Amino acid sequence: MRPSNKLKNLKPSLPDIQDTQPASNIAEISLFGPGVGECIVIHMGAGQWFIIDSCLCPKTNEPIALSYLRSIGVDYANKVIGILISHWHSDHIRGASKLLKHCTHAKLYCSSALFSKEALTLTSLYKANRFTDCDKNTEEFSSIVNFLHGTNDPRRLEFIKARHTVKDIRQENHVPVRLIALSPSNMAVTQSIVNLVKLQPKEKSQRTRAVVPQSENLNAVAIHFTFGQLSVILGSDLENHDNENTGWKAVFNDGMIADLSLSKAHVFKVSHHGGQSGNHDRIWCDLLHDKPLAITTTFSRSHLPCDDDIERLKKQSKALLITRDPTKNKKIKHDKMVERELRSIAKERITVNTKNMGHIQIRATEQGKLTVGMNEHAVRY
Ligand SMILES: [Zn+2]
């Protein structure tokens, strides 16, 4: 469903983005989205930073996380401790290999669902030029794996699945900080390996065009982050599925919320760009406080979030902030000549839609008091 102009009830925008580093006792969640693309930059306190996914700054063409951290004076080479690739879709990985090269003290975390023996086999096929004309996902994936091979440092890579603890500080005289993966489930990991094996080309002449299985959103890593009394759910693109043991259903069937004493969150980075397929009622009951602050990015190629998604999210949340105005994603009608010309420069056409980077910045004290800012490209409902 295409967005229409019926959504006129935008609220005034929030204060500007703070352009200095947060104090060491202040957490930050910055969400970036250029229209198609998503990146989350997190300050975990004590000068430690964590990045989830990557997209490019339209102005400099470098990963937005690097541009932003540099702009507020963070020494990202030493202060970024981890980079998580939630799943291998192109709107979440652009520039990830560059991030990894520049953040020299960061460990790379990714879904166990892809980094299997089978995936490495695919990379060796890449070396043999079997991926000519491959898509961007494959290119970025390959350059990351090649870089990791080159560093010869096995500690820089960690595989994640549900219940995996990336960070857990719960000691006296320290603000509690936890970062835990809610997904992918064991079943999603197993299924992805089966799919990867099927992707291997049988004949020498055959090309493998995609590393990412269709069900990749069921393998996405959703995160539960806690800083003091603040908790945040970062839903990635995790979707729902008929299968009780994959996607969001697996999160609730697994019992991890009680087992790991995961506290209800005040902020929700809504899954899958606000789309219905990423929604599950139990997210709102079991993982979130009543009326949390909801934030998300658009996926303008699929018109996400659509009008109905926005209406639903507005009802469920205290406020809904989106990195770009989804109603501005409408395709402009051109005459046939212009349309033909545009098709011939299809690449540039994408950059036309994504030339502005929306930014939502949330800072929080350990008592959970929020300060929220956004730039002129983001919208508030
Ligand atoms: Zn996405």
C-alpha cells in the first residue's frame, strides 16, 4: 500500500541533535536512515561505543557511523568495541567492511545463521570470480570475510544467536550495562545452513547470485540493551513466521525473557521498518512498557512504513519518530522519455531518494531520563 497525504498530523519536530560527546555516565542510541538504509550507534557508557548495521553518509559516501562519531570527537579506532551486522541485506550492510577496518579495536558480531562452513565455501567461490555481477550484499560480505582472513585474528569475530550475551556488567559501583541477542533461534540457524548448502552452484558455468537466503529476516539479530534503568529493544528486521521456532515467535516460546530477567523496555526500534510482518503483539506486552517511545527507519523501495503501519504504531507508542518522512517516498510520474533516461541511470535514481540522512538521537541517564533530538529530515508523529 502506498503512503498517502492523509497523514497530516505530524507533530512539531524535536530539539536538534547534540553535537558533542555524551558524558561517560550518559547512554546514547542514535538511529540513522537515509530512506533505504539503517545504522544504530550506541554509547554504552564509560566512553565505549557499539555499532549495529551500516549505511553510507550521502554526502561523504563513508559509513555514517564514522562520520557521526568523528563529528562529535570520538576516537572510533579505540572506542568502538563492537560492530554487529544484524543480517545481510543491503540496507543494513553498506560500508560495513570499512567500519571494521577503521574501528581497529572492534569485534565483529554477526548472526550464526550465516557464518558457517558453507558460507566460507561461498567466499572461496568469490575468489574464483564466480560472483561476477554479484549483488552488493555479496560484495560487502566477501570483502568483510577477506579482511578477517587477512587479519589472522580469530578474536575479531563472534557468532551470535538467541541468548548470546555481548556485554554484561553488573557489579557494585557500576551502572549495569547488558547487551543480549534475542535472535536468531536455533531453528533459524539450522534452516539457514540448509539454504546455504542449496545455494552452491552445481556447474562451473552457473553463477551464484545471492548469499542471503530468502528467509534472512528470520535470522536477523534483535537486541535487548540495558543501561541502568533504561532498557531498549532494537528489533532489527526480525519478522514473524508461521513456524513457532523462528522469528519473533521463537523469542516468546523460548522463555529467555524470564530466564535472563530481561526488563521491559522504554524505547523500541521497531522491527522491519515498521512493517506489519515485523509486528507481534507480545513484543508490546512482554518486552515493552506501556506506550514506549517508538523509532524506526523507512524502506522507501517497499513503501515502509505504510499509512496503516504508522496508524498502528502511533496507537501503541507514546511517540513515533521516523528517520525520514515516509509520505515523501511516492514515485514521481515522469513522461516516457524521462522514464527511459532514468532507467538507464538507475543507480543515480536511488541516490536521489536517499540524499538526506535522517538522524534520531536519544540520550539517557542511568535513571532512565531521556533527552531526544532529531535532525530536519526525521519526522515525529
Ligand atoms: Zn531492512
